[in-house]
Amino acid sequence: MNAVRDDEMAADAMSVNTRRTKMVAFLFSAFWAGVAGGLFAHVLRYVNPGTFGLQKLAEVLAMVYFGGLNSVYGSIVGAVSLSLLGEALRPLEIFKWIFIPLLLILVMVYRPTGLIAFKEFNVEKLIKPKQRPGKEV
């Protein structure tokens, strides 16, 4: 998928079935979008098109960009952190909508690919104790 994303013609020249790869990616994302929509409708018990306005779109895109590009874990971190930040700043009311975009602009300037971009999440690395250099266990 990364090869098709980066250069489709080169991937096709290297015998990657680009049509099938794009179809699989589309079906995978459509499946998860359907699951998320079904769960969302189940929680709200009523869904209308007004629920998904321009503000919601901007919020979701900000979460993805804030967390990191090309990283599922970065998107999760971005969604959780912006949601928590929005709830923490709720008493500020209208100033919340000034502070969050400023924070996003700072992330865009200093970390253009997001907070956790292009990083793999490895549970074993978190759990396994660190070994000191020079000592064998």
C-alpha cells in the first residue's frame, strides 16, 4: 500500500497489482467507516445529516493531523488528546475555539508530520525491561 501511495507507476512496474491494492484499501476503510457509523447511530439512536457538519469535519481532520500522519496510533493519540483538551477547556467557552487552533498551528509549524508520525507501536518494547549496556542477563 505504501508503494502504491508513493508512486503508483513504479509500483505497477515492480509487478504490484495497483488496482487490487487500491480496492482492498477502499474496502477496508469502508468497512471500518460502516462499523463506526453503526456504533454512532446505536449510541445516538437518531442520525441526521446535520450531525455531520463542517465543524465536525474540521474537528476530525484536526485530530488526525495533530496525532500524526500515516500512523493509526497517532490518530488515536490525536483524538484522545484533543477531546480531553476540549473538555478541560470547556469553562473557557468561546476562548477554547481560539486556543485549540493556535495549538494546532504550533504543531503544524514545529512538528509538520504530527506528534506521533510514522512510528510503529510495539507493546513488547514497552513491557520488556531495559538492559544496561555491558551487563548480560
